[in-house]
Amino acid sequence: MSHPLPTERAHMLCLKLQQQLDRFSCIDFDGKGSCGTEALFAPSGGKMFGILVCIDGSGHEVVLKAFSGEFQDLRSVPGWVSPACDADGGLPEPLSGEHVRSFHCIDGSVRSLSEIFGDRQVPPEAGDCCAPKLLDEAFKRKLLPVSYDQFFYGSSDSRRHKEFLPPCEQWCRPLIAAMLMLDILYVDSSIVVVNKEPGLLSVPGRGEEKQDCVVSRVKRLFPLCIEQPSVHRLDRDTSGLLVLAFTQEAHRELSIQFIKRTVSKRYVALLEGKVEGEGGTVELAFRYDPEMKPRQKYDPVLGKWGTTMWKRLCVQSYGGQRRTVTRVSFTPLTGRTHQLRLHSAHEKGLGHPIVGDPLYGTGEPAPRLMLHASELSFTHPVTRERMTFALEPDF
């Protein structure tokens, strides 16, 4: 994964920490100096070290630091953040026992590993990496994290001494996403790219119950961003890639790209039944149906025309009843409301609704709408570099 927060400030402090480790040859250099670093240079003895820069309620900078796992059989060393507490508030046993560790989240909630990972088999060391430990401490102390970086220090067969690395994909990413309430794939001073979860609105709706959305979560974590950072949307039930702007200049530039259709998007979906043919193009016109809101209706006279290119990926079985579904790749050339859902379901389109579609589907049981924005490509509004993000669905 990429870094979940900007790295600049934390990176400078990490370089200073490396100098202190070199100079004092111990990690408790502010204390007794009894935790020497010699063991880190034994074969495969190295360890990750991370720094999280935070802001407290008065606007003052607070710097937290952590190491991964244990240090010389110690779970806690003065001056360093301790592991997340277990469900009873105590430190978990070292890499053993029932895994009931809990983590503080940005919204004030506390979530256990089992809540975050569900039925997945979680290894004992999950959550013992630097980033989860530091975020847990920050949210426990009601601090706002603003910068993070980490590096490897010591000996390893696969990592270089003092090498800077992002958090791991398999275990840190789900934990960090749950704690931040945002799955961040990329962030810099101008933009952020997130993986929106299904069931979450892209922008606020009407009413208090519809204020939780990607935009509100981005603004909570990055309070200096503009009031309206959204430049495009995904339906509430659709998951996948979204880019948002932190500045007016970035917002304007990205909006122009969407208007000129220089942004490239690709989706993956599961469609009910067996779709005939290998691929093609669907072009249909729809408009809002006031009698069946929020549905759209086919109207070649008053509707807005939308164009979608599609490709059949495979035919497969799905669900407990092992019903036949077709995995399809969609490339929309326009961005009409419910475009992919309508082009899939309507008889003048593919005639096969997306699995789990509550508006245009068959009513067959499914845990979610099986539609995911899997690729997003655009030109960075500042660097002018072409950026492409890809993330396959979890279905």
C-alpha cells in the first residue's frame, strides 16, 4: 500500500531518529540506555521504526514514535508507544493467547481485530506494526494525525538498512483503513485517492443521517482541504476508486479533465445469468423517473445519452445456490446517473442486471451491489504526471 498520510514532516524526524540510533546505539537514549541496538544487526534481526506527527486540540505538534513487535522481549519501552490494549484494557500477551486486541478509531469508537477482519484468519502479530500502534495511541489521546513515515533499521535478507517502506498491504492496510475510516491509496498536498466502501455515500445527502460520506471523512482527517473536495462520485452501493482535491486549483483542473473526458475509468461487475457475446458498446438514453425515484427510465427523446464499452471476462457460479453469473469489465465513455446499472439491466442494453442491484435487479439475494470502480487514470493537477490506480474488487 501507499502511505496513508503525507510523509514530509515525519520523514525529516525519521532521519533524525536514525542519527540518534546510530549515535547512541540504543533505543532508550533519553533514559537508561539499556536497550542496545546490537541485536538488530544479527541475521534477520532488524525492525521497523515509525514516527507519527499529530496536532493536539490547541494546535500544538505532538510527535509519537514506535517500533514493530517486541524489543529484546520488551513490549513497552519508555518514550515509545506501547502495543494496542486488549479488550480488558491491558497489554496483550506477547504473540500468544486469544487475539482480542482493540484499536481506537478516528470517530472515537474502539474496534476489535475480529470486527475489522471478520472471518479472516488473523496472525498473532497483526496490529503490532508501527502504524496501527501509533494511530491507536493518537486517537486514544484525541490527537489528529498529520504526517507518517517509517523505516527499517538493522539486518534483513529482504530489506535494506535505513530503507523507507510503506505499511504492509495484507494486515496493516485493513487496520489503518478501519481506524481512519478511509482506505487511502494515495495522498499528497493536492489530492487524495481513496477506495470507497459499498454502502457509503460519496457526498453528503439531505438529512442528518446522510452526512457520513467520503467527503465528510476526508475533511475530518484533512481539515485544511477545501469545503467541496469532490470532483466525481460513485453510487452509494458501488465500491472503488475516487479522487478528491485538497485545493481550489486542483479541484478546477481535475473538474476540467472530467468535463473533457480525459479521465479514464474502468469497472468490474457481476451480472445475473450468462451474457452472450464477447463485448461491445451500449448506447442508451435515460432520465429521472419522478414516479419511481430514485430510479431512471429509458427515454430516447428527453433522456441524456450514455455510452458504455463492455467486455465479458468470464462466466462463473456465485452464491450458495451456485447461480450462473457473468463477470464483465465496463469502460464508461460518459458519466450518467446509474449508467452502468441501467445499461446492464435494460432489455435494450445487455438485459442482465448487476447482482445485488436493489433498483434494477432481480431480487436474488446478495450481500451488496457487485459493481466496483477498479481503475482510474488522470493527469495530476500540479505535476502533470499521468497517474493510474488499479484495485480489483473483493468479489
